Amino acid sequence: MSSLFRYIPSVDRFLQTLEAEDAFAPVPRPELRVQVGAFLDLCREEIREGVLTTPEDLAWERLVLRARAFVRTAVRPHFRRVINATGVVIHTNLGRSILADQAVQAVVDGCRHYSNLEMNLATGQRGSRYAHVEALLCRLTGAEAGLVVNNNAAAVLLVLDTLAKEREVVVSRGQLVEIGGSFRIPEVMKKSGAVLREVGATNRTHLHDYAQAITERTALLMKVHTSNYRIIGFHKEVSAPDLVALGAEHGLPVFEDLGSGNLFDFSPYHFMSEPTVQQVVRAGVQVVSFSGDKLLGGPQAGIIVGHKKYIDQIKKNQLNRALRIDKMTLAALEATLRLYVDPETARQAVPTVRMITAPKQEIQHKAQALQRKLRATLGDLAEIACAPGQSRVGGGSFPEQDVPTVLVRIYPRVRSVEALRDGLLQTDPPVIGRVEDGALCCDPRTIEPGEYGLIAAAMLSVLTRQNS
Ligand SMILES: *Cc1c(COP(=O)(O)O)cnc(C)c1O
């Protein structure tokens, strides 16, 4: 075994070979040396473990192929672009919403240069970072005031900490939800120091349940959008206007955690209606919070709007400083919100809204174009068909409401469908699809036309790879 070590080529030989290749040109020489060294350590380990057993296993042609792949993986960024072929528009694992071009440009401009982040250019004095979006938020939602924090979980924490610390918050038992495995209303409430007062039964809560729970310790009536699940059948929830009226009788504000919080009215697009933020504000709810990167289609953020009296208190909370958003988020959020000034502009320019409302015809055309591209590239390696299927909105929006789509179904002839799916996680860029009924399915709803060629190339590389 020890004699095999002699067959390992020198670091310098690898270095000379890789340095001559364009792909490695941007990698500094010391880093290339470190990674080649790590690769040769791996080879030695494989000799000791009996994985590499003959001089042929250590042939230069074989090793240089492996070294190239090893170094390429080691030096590329860990955080990378992927292609979302799942059809889940707001896919939390894939970064939720992608940004509108206008928002991307605003981020680039705001980061490449200095900015008026906290300077009032009218006076030359210190300004507020929230000034960039507050007026726009008020205009779009009809609220008197607003602010933005890191995400909606932070928004809920901040609202409860400000308005209900050490006092009671009345919430319907049916709305004590867990979202995405890490956000549970009762636990966030505990962190804020507010005391949860559950009322009603899981499936039904009446106005008198809230009324009976109100005492001198009550600070807030709270409504939570149940986002990723829905109770069907014998079910009752109290409407926002009724809760607001009850609160008014007792001098208590109502806070609604809307979750997704859409500014765009999706009801003409055949969705079971979800209230828009504007509607909730109009119903008189004093404080409303929602995410920036769900249905809104902007950056990760938690948006709080409502009556000035309460928003002013929230702005003064010291916690706010720990939860504040950075300039990149602000830039992207302002640019995204500006698109909503005209709903049709938002529909076309905000990718999340565009994908959800994409007409059937457009999806059909995209499916056919992707199918043609895959057939032309893959030839006999796979059978490609188009078939009706379902997309998902995701992000806890419009639960159990699938959106009809056309899936491009790939049946590989030379590999198992699972091997194709897994292999696509390693391509550059990776392609994330789903396996359904023995086919790898690509949903054109979440795929940009410019990505068809990348998908085809990725599949070709997986289906023609030597030893996988
Ligand atoms: C998604 C969601 C949250 C958490 O929002 P993030 O922006 O992910 O922090 C809170 N409440 C509800 C109802 C939600 O749907």
C-alpha cells in the first residue's frame, strides 16, 4: 500500500495544469495551492482506506479530472443562485420572493455608493431611515403611520412588547399557529412578556368569547392569519370590524398579524379571497403587520402600519434598534412599493405577483418552449411530455389552493428519475424539481425563459456523466 503513495503526482504539476485553465484564472495562486493540497490529502486517505488500490486508480488523467471538480467545488460560493422548477412561487427554502428589476437596481445603487440613509437632504440634518418608505406605505395601505423591521416575526415581537408587556392579549385558540416550524405565536408572545389569553375552541370562536375574556389586565385584542393551514367545515372566526367594535367599547386596540399581507388584490384571479392590507386597515384595525418577502414580493422585512398613536409608541421602543432593517432592504423595499402605486405595473413587474397571476396561455407556451429545448438537447436520453398539474403559491399564502399549471415531465431512459433529481442538485446552477408519478416535473410558472437552456444543459450533464 505504502508504495502507492509514490504514484501521487506533485502539487506543482496540478497547479501548472489548473492555472492554465480559464475557469481557475480568478482563483489566487495560494488558494489554488491550498485546495490542491487538500485534494492530495484526500487521495492519501483513500489509499489508506483501501479506496484507491492500484497505480491505475492514480493515473494522471483520472486524478486531474477529480482535482478539477474538487477545486471547483471548494472555491465557488456556498450561497448560490438555483433554478426553481418546483412551481412553488414563494419557496422559503429557495429564498422566498425574487426581486423586481427595479428593486435589484436600487440595491446595487444604494450599496455601490454612499446614500442619504439617515440624512434629510432638505435640511442637511440627521434624518430617519424609515422616512424613505413611511409615506409610501401610508399611501398604499391607507394607514396613518408605519415602520419596517427585520421580518414579520420581529414585527409581532415588537408590537407585543410595546403594547402588551406584562399585560394580557386575547387571541382565538384557532389562531395559535406555528409557521414554518420556527415561529409559534404563543412562544413569540412569551418572549415579548405579554400574557396569552386563549379564547374559543380550535374550530369556533365567537365575539362573546373575546368579550368575556376582557379584564382590567387586557392590553390588546389580537388576530392572526392562519397562513399555512385552514380549518374547513364547522368553523367560525370573528371578523375584523366586529373585533374593532368590541375593542372600541373597552378602549382596546386590535392588532392583526396578517402573515403574507398582499397589497395586490388577487380575487379577480380565481383565488379564494384573502383580505388585502388596505381592506384590513379600512376595517379599523389599529395595528397591522405583514412580511415583505411573501405575497408582496419584496425583500425580507416586517412591515407595521396603523394608527399614528400606536406606531409612534412602537417606534420609540428600544428593541426597534435591534430589529432595524439595513440599507439594502430599504432600497429594495422602497423600489418594490413604488411599483404598487399602479396595480397593473405591480402585476407585471413584481415577479411573485406576475408568476401567481400568469395566464394559462402563457404557462402553456412556456411549457412547450421548455419541452422543445429539452427534446433538442437530450434526444434519446429522456422522454419529455407536457401534462396538466398544479403549482403552489407557498409562503403560507392561499393554503390548499393549487393553481392549475402545465408541467414538463421528464422520464430519463439512462438513469433513475431519483438519480436525475439528485444529480441536478450538483449542476451549475443547481436545478430544483420534484418527482411525481415516476417523472421529474418542471413547472414553467417559476422558471424564466432565459433558464431553459441552463436546465437542458444541466440535465444533459447529469444524464451523460460517467460514473453516477
Ligand atoms: C410568515 C408569517 C410570520 C413570520 O413572518 P417572517 O417574515 O417570516 O418573519 C408571522 N406570522 C404569520 C401569520 C405568517 O404567515
